[in-house]
Amino acid sequence: MTKAKITVGVLEDDDVMRDYIQHVLSSDNDFELVFSVPTIRQALDEIEAERIPDICLVDLQLPDGIGTEFVEKLSKTTESKALILTVLGDRVSVMAGVESGAQGYLLKDSAPEMILQHIRDALKGANPMSAQATTHLLSMVKEHQARKVPVQKSILTERETEILTLFAKGMSYGETAEMLSISSHTVRDYVKSIYRKLDVNSKNEAVFEAVQMGWIDF
């Protein structure tokens, strides 16, 4: 039986970079390019035409807006995941990427083999982050803890809190399921409940919100 390919969409306005990403994807037979476009409008047209990939690689600075606008719409209307792939490694950009619902945040100087591995990891439930992005997220968590904001009563169940805590430690859906002796499907059901309660669209954002509220500690 032929293994299903990982389908990818690319939203990148720089022609040279877009060609480079396409070359990286074509170097591995596991991947298939669904679309490669320079504007948000064209990417949305592809989604509306039901050319929906497993995952999209999204730049932030685009001619008709910010890439997070596309990520937000993608995460709300499809099951497709998104990875930010940008030159911007500043704190504001990282937080915007996380809050948009992106599965991860990578810099364009990532090695080609790492980009492909990060795509695979994201589709398995991981949240790949560049070292710079991780540093920003950890610093924000530490700042929150230093402020000693009074803990509000959690709206999460005990099991939901356990799952988010494991996510905060970097565990995937499968690893979390194994740790809690439940199925991956059950983990996903809990995650959907968490997203509804916290009004978020990604694991990273859910973890950040829970830490901010003082509901999980790692």
C-alpha cells in the first residue's frame, strides 16, 4: 500500500525564498506541494477552492497583510495546521504567531532537513520552535511568575490540567495519551474542550493562557 504523502501549502511573497521552500519539499518524496502563493488573498482562494493541505508554511510580512491573519482563518475553518516560517525573531512577532493558532514558529535560516522534520513533528502534535522563539516564551512565563499574579479559580477539569501540563513539558498527543493511559482520540477530545474554554486555537496558546492564569506550573 502506497504511503500517503504529507501535503503542504506555502504562503511566501519573496520569489527566491518561495522557490527555495519548494525545492526543499521536492527533495523528499514524503511531501507534496498543494499550493505556493505570495499573498493572503491567493492562499484563502486556495482554501476556499478546497485545496486544503495538511500543513501550511506561512511568512509574516506579506503584501496584503500579516501572515497571522491567514493562520487565524485557517485554524478556525479547517483542520489544517500552520507553521510560521519567517526572518522575524522578535518577541512581539513570536507572540503574534502563537496567539494566531500556529502550531510552531521557525526562522528561515533553519536547515532544510530541520524544516522537513519540524513539519513531521507538528503533524504528530508537537510544537516546533526556533531557539529564539522558545527563549521569548520562557522569558514571558518567568515574568508572569515574578509578578505573582493572584491565581484565579481554574475553569479546567483535573484531567484537562494534567494534559496541558504535559503539553507544557513538550509532550506530543501520543506521549500524553501514553502517560495518562488513555487514547490519542480521547486526548484530542479533551483538547477541543480546553480550546473552547480558553477561546484559543493552539496548544502553545492554551499553555500560555493557563500559565498566565496560574493554573499550571512546570
